[in-house]
Amino acid sequence: MCDFNILQTDVKMVVLRVMMHCEGCASTVKRAVKRIPGITSYQVDFPGQKVTVMGAVKPEEVFCQVAKTGKYTEFWPEEPKKVVAKKEEKKVDKPKEENKEEKKEAAKEGKEVGFTSLPLGKLQLV
């Protein structure tokens, strides 16, 4: 079923998500992983539902061997790349002090700054 003819000699790390319900499931997965030729180390994390395999192995081969146990198996999702957002330059039309002065003057005159009044029947969304 899972037949791979490509030779690979470099060491890779394969991380799988395997649904294990109990320690018995974890030991079944351990036995399956032990049988894969070329493995240098492995770790089965039952609480984290994670299997990590290191060695000169093909990821597809590890996947197939673990999937043969009957457990739901998938490759561990890669962490999303962090996108560094550029800081947008703040557009300052007027310094804060001038805005404060305008508000004070408007308050003295009894006007509200930033609000407009419209007749009730003619409200528009901008």
C-alpha cells in the first residue's frame, strides 16, 4: 500500500498528530514507529496527541506506518508565519494643543465639536 522507492540519507524530523485515546493506543503507536528503518529517535506524547520521529526517513513512510495502526493520523500543522506589520505613519494635521484650544473656545460658545445635527427624516450614513 505505502511503497516508496526514493532513497533518502539526510536526517529529518517528522511530526504527526495521532488520535490516541489511552496508554494502550500510545504503546501501539510506539511499536509501529520502532519498526521503521532509519529512525534515530522518537517520542510519543499521549496527552498532546503528538508523535515526533527523527532519522533518515521519508515523512510519507512514517505517516503510512502509523496510519496502519488504525488511529486517525495527520501531519502536524505548521505554525503560521508571523507577518511583521509596518508601522503606519500617523498623520497629524494639528498638534494636540491646538485641538484642545479649539475645543475650549467652542465650549465657551456653546457648540459641540465634531457633531452635526440633521433633520430626523434625513439621516445618511457616510
